[in-house]
Amino acid sequence: MNEKAVQNFFKFDYHDRGIKKWQGYFLSDHTSKLSKLRKQKAEQHRRKLDDQMDRSEIDEVLQKSFASRLKVELQYAYYDKKELKIEQIIGTMKGYYKNLVIVGDQILRWDEIVSAKLIK
């Protein structure tokens, strides 16, 4: 085969399948390990959310924080690109507005708050 024929083949006839051609190289060990890691991560998040307080308990802590101007530590959960994120904020309770809570310079939705505790 001459070089011109090879160039014409790649230019006009050959269609690269991209990542599809490599998917067969993933071993079952790889896919099972990835699956196991995803399950472990989901379990960790689920355990953290199991410590979730009742809304009335959270409200009580936030009211005490607001009345006494004590700092409060909030743990809140939200989804970012289909992934559950759990974060923490420490600040002074500034107030409420409808279903929003203002702590420090951040505004959180009530349904995002997982737990709250006063910092003395």
C-alpha cells in the first residue's frame, strides 16, 4: 500500500469510534471496584444525614442563637451536579425570611439544614 492510499483511507473511509473502542478493555475488577467506591461514598453521606435533627430542634437552636447572639454551627446538605454535598458554616444568626435562614453572610434554605448547635 502506498502512502497516498493510506492517507485517503484515514481521511475518507476510517471513522474513529472514540472512547467506545476502549470500553471493552475495562475489566470486571475495575468496574466492580468503581461500583464499590460509589456505594461507600453514598453510605458515608447517608450516615451523615442519619444524624439529621428534627426541624423543631433546629428551630429551637436558631432561636436561642438569635436571641442571645451566640454563634451557631450549621451542617447543611445540597446537590451539586447530581452529587450530594455536605458542608458546615459557623456564624451568628441574623434572621429568617420565609423559608430562608440568614447566618453570618450566607443565606440557606430551611430544607438544606441537617443539624445545628450553639457555640459558647
